[in-house]
Amino acid sequence: MQEPQNFQAHRHDQMLHGHEHMHITHHARRGGASEIEHLTSTHAHEHNHPALEHAHFPHENMEREHQHEAHIHDHQHPSQS
């Protein structure tokens, strides 16, 4: 699959940093699976991101954008996952 013309290939070095995270849990109400609500909570801790090469629209403000992107890390060892 070919990348769109305005995508920019680039690399992010590995990093260790901390910020507030939002967690979302899907909760089935008593009515069954057809009635699902989102329960949210927040907390902050240090976590790591491995190095990554990818392509997408150019960053305008990577730190601000990162705050709004979903990402996964190991909560048992968030700075080593």
C-alpha cells in the first residue's frame, strides 16, 4: 500500500517520560452487552516508548499530540515495557 503524498516518513527515538494517562473501561450495564458505558479514570507515572519508524501527516506539536494519542504500556513495569 502506498502512503499518501503528504505523509512524512520519520523516526522517533526511544524515550522515557511521564504524563497523566486516561484509562477507559467498557462496562456492561445490567441490560446486557447491548448497553455498554465508558468508565474513565486518570493517573500519572513514568513510562517508556521504544524507537519507532513510521509515516503520517507531519507533526505540528509532537508533545501535545502525544497527550491525545492512545498508547499501550505494561503497568507492572511501565518504564521497561
